[in-house]
Amino acid sequence: MSSVLACLLLFLVGCLGCQHHSCRCMGRVFICQESKVVHVPRDIPANTTELRFVLTKMRVIPKGAFSGLLDLEKIEISQNDALEVIEANVFSNLPKLHEMLISNTGLRFLPAVHKVQSFQKVLLDIQDNINIRVIERNSFMGLSSESVILWLNKNGIREIENHAFNGTYLDELNLSDNHNLEKLPNEVFQGANGPVVLDISSTKISFLPSHGLELIKKLRARSTYNLKKLPDLSKFRSLIEANFTYPSHCCAFANWKRQNTELHPICITSQAKQDLKEQPGEKLQMQSTAEDYISSYGIGFDPAKNDFDYGLCNEVVNVVCSPKPDAFNPCEDIMGYNILRVLIWFISILAITGNIVVLIILISSQYKLTVPRFLMCNLAFADLCIGIYLLFIASVDIQTKSQYYNYAIDWQTGAGCNTAGFFTVFASELSVYTLTVITLERWHTITYAMQLHRKVRLRHAVIIMVFGWLFAFTVALLPIFGVSSYMKVSICLPMDIETPFSQAYVVCLLVLNVLAFVIICVCYICIYSTVRNPNVISSNSDTKIAKRMAILIFTDFLCMAPISFFAISASLKVPLITVSKSKILLVLFYPINSCANPFLYAIFTKTFRRDFFILLSKFGCCEMQAQIYRTETSSSAPNFHTRNGHCSPASKNSDGPIYSLVPLNHLN
């Protein structure tokens, strides 16, 4: 009875002593919630279990301010932007402390907690302190002999030193919303047991440490845009749940199966388990080890039975991961299909080789630069760029094979994809534009063959192609400035933010390409109707020219029609094909023109063969063939003369039909 009275008297004295100008007691809770409070009161009751300092103007919490408060369980210091310093040993010998909140202050350094020496599981919540820059080594050693939860989010933390969490059983570490935090050093968790839960969301962290990930069960890295590459998956021996920024990261775990043998150190080989059955002493030792790890792993050990369930060691553990891959972010390599991986190399090399040969022959020719030759140079350069783009894609595919999930973000958001995207947009638009100009030029030449004053001059062609280059450059640069993305015209960036500008950009490009194809078809129909006239061209040549025209139109159709159809449907938000299937279009249809044009417009023509053999003869090869072509050219000179790149017929009297208004080698 006397002890009860003594305790009651002590409580009353504590409460009476609590009554001063700006603070008050509510039971055993001591509250200071006035801006008039500029110093820590010296008469805090010894039996206080909770301290609250809210909306005060204290600048310094002096050494020993909370000494002797052995019953203290909770501390809250918040909404005090005047607070700059918490001196050493303020939090000393607080064995019952299990929660501390320090938020919205002007503190420049983490408070020293190494002498708290709590026997409880402690939640240390230090957040919204924008002036705290560094977490030093051993910052939390001595905080608790049990596990700790550290919420250090929304501070101004820029640097965390190695061994920062040394000496702690780290259940949870929350570093989210430290927007200037860029690095977790490799030994940051050295000396710590854990963390079990790690949250680095909304930071600039680009790499996870190579050590200390073994016990992580839950990893959160949402809006962590700089984290583009994950460490070796074998580091995540305990991971069961992950939240990332990019779907490609979840691809890493999609086909990754992990047995509990990797998860729990108590799980061992079947032979060792058999040994344990024969040596019960060692089994007891392993059970002790299991108890040590149970708080972190949470599997296998049954305290009621005082035994470890070794059957769980063979269970397969799947990682629950988000955001999940979808149709626009599939879990596959760039090419996806092995057959495409082979074909893209063949097609890209064919396009590059064919167009380089055409450029070399046309530029080095000893004959005058004609309008058709000039246009062919532009077409060959555009198609060469498409070949380079395909070779670039093929190279990246080989480099990232089977681990694209680790390279996807760097590739999609980096200079590599922008370069590839620029190449493909510029090259495709310049190629289509040049094909259209070539077609119009040939139609014009045939239609006005006898009107020399209406011939297309080289200077006219240069002006037209300058406009084409400016157009191709402009539409290729727009995605770099955010008007759209390169998603719609290449596979390097399988994600896009749909905007009206983006849709308008894509639709305009597609409409222009379709319009160009229509112009090409109409012009060739006109050409065909002209050459079918027996008064214009020999009937013996009709078949050859018709076949050539049919092949040209057919290759244009194969290249443009499927891509335009599916792209227009996607831009109208009615996608009819997946990203995986679109890669077939990229490899088998998209480069058709780039591979075919060098042969159809140059290599298969007699003029090209003449220039080719003449060039080889300069190096001592094929001199006989070169001489034959020189002779043929010389013999045809009296009948035709060249005028700005166009052959016009000389006067010729004959009683037979007029066989040609336009020489066939020009059409070829």
C-alpha cells in the first residue's frame, strides 16, 4: 500500500512540476506546442513516457536535455524550422525508447543516437529536413540491441558513407524522395544485418551496392529513373517483391526461378541433410543458426516444434514484380526472333555494300554529272543511311542478347536510340522524296522529250533536292525536341507519351509517304502508256520496260503499304500489331527499297556497267570489257548528244517507223 502511495505521489509531483508557461502534461505525455518555447524546459517529469515538441522556436537542444528519462518511449520534434543543432548525448540511456520522430526542422546533421542503447525495436523517423546532407559512417550504431526501422525520406541527403548502417539489425530503410541522392556505395551495408526492406524511390541513385542485398525481401525503386541496370540477380537471395520504374527490370525476374536453397542459409544439399540426421548435435547447431535468420527470412523454422522444415528448401520462389511488361514493353531482345537476328545482318550488309558501290561508281565516273546521276547519288546515300541504321540495331542486339533488360533503359533513353531514330527517319524520308523526284523527272523527260527548252536542268534538280534534305532533316530532328518519339518509325524506343502533336507528326509523315507512293504509281502509269505507243518506242523493248516498272512499283508497295497501314492504325489508337510482330516489318519489309534501289536504278543498267568496268580498268582489271563500252559510247556519239544530262535524238531520215523519242539506256 505504501509503495502505491509513493508512486501516486511521484506522479502528482511530476505533473505539478510540469505546469509552466508554455508546456503541459497530459498524463505521462509532456507537450510543448507554442512558438514561445525557445529552450528545452528543465523540469520535464522523470516518469514521462512521451515527449512532443511541435511548432516551437528552439534553436538548440543542449547536451543532457533528456537525461534520466528512463521510461521515455516516444519522442517527437517537428515543425521547428529554427532548430539547427541537437548536441551530443541528448539521446543517452533511453532503454525503453521505440519511436523517434524528427521532421520539418532546420537541422544540418543527423542527431547522434549511438548512446540510446534501447532494448526495444526502434522506429527512427527523420524526414522533411532539407538541410541534412550526409549520413556518416556508424551513424546508427548503438541505437538499439534489437532491429531498427529507418525512415530517412524527404530530406536533403546527397551522400551516404560506407559503413553508415554498421552495427544495426536493419529491418527497413526508406531513402525515398531524397532527390539529390545519387549513390549507394558498395560497402554502405557493411557491418549491418539487412536491410530487409529497401526503398530508394524518387532518388537519383543509378546503381545498387554490390554487397548487402542478400537479405532484401522487398525492393522499391519507383520513379528512380537513373537506375537503369540491376546487379547480378544472384545477389537477391531473399527477394520476393520488387517495384521498379521500368517494365524491363521485371523482365529480369520473369524467367528467374530461385529455390529456397539460395534464400536461406539453413537450406543445404540433400547429402548434408542426411549427415544432420546422423549427427543430431550439428542439427541443433543449425537450428540455432535458423533462429538467428528467422527474423529476416521468415521461413522454415517452427518454434513450437523446435525444428526446421527442410522440405521448404526445395520450394521454388517467384518474385512478384511491377510494373509488369506489356505489349509495348515485351520481355525479349531487340530482335526477338533468331531468324530476324540472322536476316538483319544479311540485309544491312547488302544495303550498305550495294549503295556504297553505287556512290563510288557514280561519283568517280569520267562522264558528265547528269540529272539522273545526281538524283541516284542522293537516293544511294539515303538508302546507305538505312543500311547503317539496320547495322546499328543488329550490333546492339548482339551486345545485349539475353540481358536486354539491363540495357533497355540506357538504350531507349540514351544517345544511341536517338541517333538510330534520327538515321531512320531522315533516311526513309529522303529516300521516299528522292524516289518521287526521280519518277517525276523521268515522266517529265518522256512527256517533253522534243521540247528542249523544258528539260530539267541540273541546277533545278539541286534546288529540288536541297528542299528535300531540309525537309528530311527537319522531320528527323523534331522528336529530339520532344514533338514526338522515334517509336512509330523504329523499334529502338518501345514507349511513348501520346500527345496531339505526336499523333499529328506521325500521321503527317505517313500521309506524305502514301501520297508519294500514289505519285510514283501515277507517273509510272503515264510512262507505261507512253512507251506502249508504237510510234514512240520499239515494241521489242515494251516487255523489258514494263517489267522494270512493275518491279519498281511492287518493291515500293511492299516497303510502304504494310508499315503505313499498321502505323496509321497505331497512331489512331487502334493497334493491330504488337511490338514483337512489328520487328518482322522492320527487317523484312522496311529495308526492301534500300536493298533493291541500287540494283533497279543503277547496277542493272548498261550505263552503270560501263562506268563500273571503266573504273576497274584504271586498276588494270577488266580492260577488254571497258574498251567495248568505250567503243559503244563513241559509236553512239554521232547520233546523240548530251544536254544537261539528257540524251536527245539527232535528225534521222527513214521510211520506217520512228523507233525512239527517248533512248532506252536513259529509261534503264
